[in-house]
Amino acid sequence: MKLSFASIGLILVAAFKSSAADVPLVYSVENTGASCKAPQLPNPSQLPNVSKLPDPFSWSDGNGRVKTLADWECRRNEIKAEIENYELGKKPNPPQSVKATYSGGTLTVVVNDNGGSLTLTSKITVPSGNGPFPVIIGMNSATGSLGSNLFSGFIQVPFMHDQCATYSMNGQKNTNAPFYKMYPNLKQAGDYIAWSWGVSRLIDGLEQVKSQIHADMAHIGVTGCSYAGKMALFAGAFDERIALTIPQESGGGGINAWRVSDTIGNVEKIDNTNYSWFMQALKNNFGSNKAGKLPYDHHEAIAMIAPRAVFAMGNPDYEWLGDKSGYTSAMAAYEVWKAMGVEDRFGFNFIGNHMHCSAHNNQNSDVTKFIDKFLRGKNVNTSNMLSSTVKNDYDSWISAWKNYKIDVSAAAPQPTTTAANKTTKKVEPTSPSGSCWATKIGYSCCKSTTQVEYTDDDGKWGIENDDWCGIVEVASCWATKLGYKCCTAECPVVYYTDDDGKWSVENDDWCGIIKTC
């Protein structure tokens, strides 16, 4: 079985009630497929040469393709394992201890693991008011290379990457950097795995102080440009708590496919990238036009973000960025969002006539729509936002596997009788007995427990006597009869409206809006 146990009992962050069906926009854990079976990772000499872009839907062992979104959790983890093994090094599991404080405008996160300690600090900007506020994490600056005005009303969090691994332009790795002192067995790893780990620990810290700073943890974005664009890509790919990933002009080793880059000239490729950022083994095993032996390519690194949102930007004026490769890889990755029926969560804009890492006005306009929809929760049309002045014959790279479809009909987990048997309780609606809302769907309400194990559109669920029970909350607001609280924010953002009323999100759960501003 290639099914993830993490998907059962996992509380999906309810950022939106969307007919894109039940396909989650974001998750409440770093890696939903952590319990999936690891793929075989052959010695590079034993890998076959695949000249075209590999099929992202095909299991690593070649036995079939993913069929459901639950399958994708495990397929995503196969891609993750391959990138770690052949390119970056393994991202450490969540650490033994993370403790965060917020004081004087500074977020401090102390991480203890593997017998060592590491401290991250970030001078964050918090808007005035009660929130909840979306969060943007910028690589080495508060909003990356994008204008801070694009993130007005956000908690802006700079990730200072040297606190994990020291940035180097010449390929000379500093193995005395804090990350490598904590994990000395990873001194041969690429810095991008250290940096993606660091972003995840910042998110851990934000989770701990979210009430203090009124952070909306269901709406986190990451962004960066150039080398930091790669950093943003890997951060979003490796942490599913990130709702929107914005890699800007990331070039080779970012959104670009290694295979395609080998065909287009003076661009960043395996032979000439920075080997403090990547493992030296990548060049030793797959350089000199051997990218075809990689069991993956970077269209699949992008696809690790699916079904969450991503918007990429390029700049064809700079040959080194290799935007023909970026465009081809992006179009290949787009097939994954198409397969899930959530094409509006994927976009890009490749346009010139601007300086490196200084976004064109058209790009700012497009990315703002993604920010508005996936971080601010506004009702914005982001369909078919695939703009490029660069063209390439991407179809020849993907023709063998394009136009696939994944069954997402069972995307959202339903209450099960026990976590042990993983069997969904099927019942027909019945007449309600007493004042318990859960009886309408065949369950009783909790008699003693108030611990929330799962939340769906019906309400909050606990477990008593090895069975699900509905949690009834008593409060003087209309939403309580549906199993929800009312919002406490002075001016809550309206994310959804139905026959019951207007809904917002607080503390990763829906709340009824009594009044709007």
C-alpha cells in the first residue's frame, strides 16, 4: 500500500470553503506524507537514462501511476526523497525542541536537536489591530525582492539565512555554520536543505506566538529572488504549511529543469552551478550531460507544492537565468495542477525590460492577484495566468504523460470510527434527537470531552468510547448552532458566505461573523 497514514486524522487547515472541491489549499503539518514508504534509491550508475522530463505521476518503482490525492502525498514524498538523495541532502525531521518568544519586535526561535542548539531571530513587522494577519516570509529581507507595498497588512518576516548556513558565491561551504554544527552528518549537504529547514523552524516559532501577534497561520507565503528564488522554491516544496510560494528569477537549480538547461547554451546547469548550495555529488554523478539519469527533474520540485499555490517569475533579458528551461519546466509542472482540477492555483510571468530582481509592472500586477486570492482570501480570478514572452517546445518534453487526471473526489478526510481501523462510518441522515447537531448525520454529541480531534463543514469532532462525537459549543452567537464560534476580530475578513451567514477564519478554524466593517 502506498497510502499515507498521516492523511487520516490530519486536520486540514480550513482556509477556504471551496468547490475546487475538497482539494486543500494548505495543510497544518510540515509533511503530510511523512509516514509513506520510502522509494528505492539506486546507485547513480544503475539509473536509466531518460532523455525527456520524467512522468511526475509515475511511482518510482515503475508500478503504475498515482490515482488519488492521498496517493499524491506519497508520490510527493518519493520526489522529496530523490531530490534529497541525489541533489541536496536530507532535510532533518522536526526537531526535539522548538521554543519561541516575541518581544520588542523580534521573533526569537531556539531550536534544540541532535545534542546541539541553534537560535533564529527575525525583526518582524506586525500591523496594528487584532488581525488575524496573513504572513509573508522573505528570503533575507522582509518581502524578498518584491515591494513591501504588495504585502500591506501582512506580518512581514525576514528569514536571515546566514543564521543557518552562510551564503557563499564561490562554492566554498562554511561547515562551521550553525546548521552544520547541529547536524555534522550533513556537512556534505547543500545549503538549500539547511535554508529550507530554517524556514520551517521559523514557521514553528510563528505558530507558538501566533496569538500574541495575531498571525493567520493558514495564509503563509514565501518569496525570494535569484539564489533566494531557489530558496523560496525549496521552502515551499518542503513545507506544506506554506500556502503560496513565489520564486522570482530562480534560474538553474530553481524552477528550471536540469535536462532542458543542458540543451540551451550559456545558462546555469549541473556543470556550473554553486556547490555550496548543492551537494558536490550532483555534479560528480549527473554533470557532463548526464542529467537524463536523474530519476526526477525540477518540474517535479515545483510539483511538490501541489495542490497549494505557486506563482513564478522570470526575466528573459538575462541569458544566465535560462528562461526557456524555466518556461518548459513550469508548463510541465502545470500538468500536475491540471490533473487535480486546480489550475487557478498555478501561474507564471516571464517578461523582460526590467533589472534583475526588480519585478516588471506586469509581474507585480499578476502576483498581486495570487497574493490577494491565496493569502488575503479575496475572491479573485487567477485562471490562465500563464504569461511568457519566451517560448519553447515544451510539448515534446512531456507528450508521453501529459493530460492525466487524479481523482480528488475523496480529497478531504471524513470522520472515521477509530484511527486504528481507518474505516469511514457510512450512515444515512436521520432525524435529530435532542439538541445535538451531530445526530442529523448519525452521531451523538460528546458528553465529557471538549478536545477537538477533527473539524469539517458539519462542526468540531471529538472521540468518546472509540467513536466520533460532535462537540457542542455554547455561546450567544448564530454560528454555535452549527458547531462553530463567532469571530473575535473587530473587522474579520469575509472568506465565505452561505445561507447561514458570513464566515472568516481564526486560529485555523471557521468562525461566524456577527458584524463587518
